[in-house]
Amino acid sequence: MGRITVRTSITRIVLNDDDAVARRRADVLAVEEPLEIRVAGKPLSVTMRTPGHDVELAAGFLVSEGIIAAGEEFRSAIHCGGPGAGSSDAGALLSIGPAPVGVLANGENTYNVLDVALAAGIELPSTDIARNFYTTSSCGVCGTASIDAIEKNSRYDVRADPATVDAGLVQRLPDLLRDGQAVFEKTGGLHAAALFDAATGELMVLREDVGRHNAVDKVVGWALLNDRLPMAGTVLQVSGRASFELVQKAVMAGIPILSAVSAPSSLAVELATSAGLTLIGFVRGSSMNVYSSPARVLAGRARVLAGEEGG
């Protein structure tokens, strides 16, 4: 497995009332490296990520794109030699878990290329980006067409999930997420996503990455590899904002509630509303904003007032 953190030398400047102190010191950074995901030897996608849990990342990505939706559809994965390496350069050890190992014949491996094998009978994805990656925030496709495509390809009905969550639990989730971020404590530079049981608040899995979407894919991949899809009755807590892409990943994985410490985008709210997912944002201190399906959030004696504040 590649490095997750790296040490570097920095100059730290501290400003006082009438002076400044500059000192050289060591610091720790989160590693960011590309991962090329291949299916049956054919390149499918490249994402910048923090090395580690690469098989979960690839599995979660395939779920998010509607290519697979159950553990039995994911056969295996193996780290390869690197971009352009042939099948003869593949790592010697087959991996189906969250801690893959692959070693080249010459003892070297970048761990930045992962080749996935799907189960027999599963249709291989097209490498035509325009047809397959309609859901990513960078592909330029958005709006109603994207929402319709997601609803057509999702195998799980989030709207039918009867899960509810106590508002007090939602309020605590950002702190529980931060408490579990081991690498963030060293670097301050990683996003995180965690899955909690909506009824008990039990932490099921937590993953960190330089990208919010990668952290979520790792969580979804964990669920797929452990036969936990759909993830009914759960809350997905993320460390940043709630983008359209994150809502998409939750819908495709059958997660009924998504909570974020920052703001959602307009398209994220539109997709959440259309799919029946409960989207919560700005979970900070004693308040939160519920943007869709608010009936799932139980707030004691609190009641939803008609109209808007100041109206």
C-alpha cells in the first residue's frame, strides 16, 4: 500500500503585536496520488486520491456509476504495474478486501493502477466517458437529465426507507466523525465520510481521503464488499459540503439520510428531493438545515412552522 502521509519541512510564521517569529519545522501532509481504475484490463477512470482502501474506492465508484449494485457482482481486484503496463506486469496477489497487496516481479509497484474483474454475466462498462460519467461534477452534464439518469439506473428505492434519526444524534455526528479521523489529526488536510446506524448512532465505517467523493466511494465500497447494500436505516455524514455527486452516491447505494457540515448545492437539493433522500446541511453547534424529506428528522417537541422566517 502506498504512503498515506509524508513529512516535509516548512517555515512557520507567528505574528505578535509588533513582531514576527519565523522557524523551520517539520510538518505532515496527506499524500495525493492518481489511481487509474480499470475493468477487465481496460482503463475506465482516473481519480486523485489518498492511497489506501483502493479496492473499496473502486467498488464504490462502480456502484455510484450504476455498473454494479451487489457484492456478488464484484469478483476481484489487483494492483498493476502502472499506466501502460500489460497484463504480464500485474501484481502477483489477487485482492478482494480493503487492504490490497500487489508486488511486481521486479519488486516494484506504484499501487496507482487497480484492475477490477466483475462476475460472469455482468456487462462491462463502456469506456465512452460521455455515456458513462454523466454523474460527475466535472463532466459538464447536469440538471434534469442527470437526475433522470440516476433514478433510472439506481436499483434501490430510497424514498421507501422508513428510517428516522433523532436531531440530537445528527448534531453529534460531526464531532464523532472528527474523533475518528486519525490521519486528519496529523495533517489537517483530509475529508472524511462515515456511516452511522440511524437508530443507535453506532459508527459502522469511516474513511478518509483528499477528496470528499473518494471518501464516500470508500464507504460505499466497504458496504458492497461486506454485502451491506442497500444501506437502509443509515446516515452518511460527510466533512464538507453536500454536492450533487455526493447525493448521487448516497442514492445509488440506498442511503436514506445524508448529513453535511456545510452547504448543499442547488442541484444536490433537487436530486435529494426527487429521490426522497433526507438531506441535512450546516450541521454546526445547535442548529442544522433540513433541505428535503424533513419528516425523517425527529426533533422532540419542535414543529415546522408554515412560511419563512421574517415573512
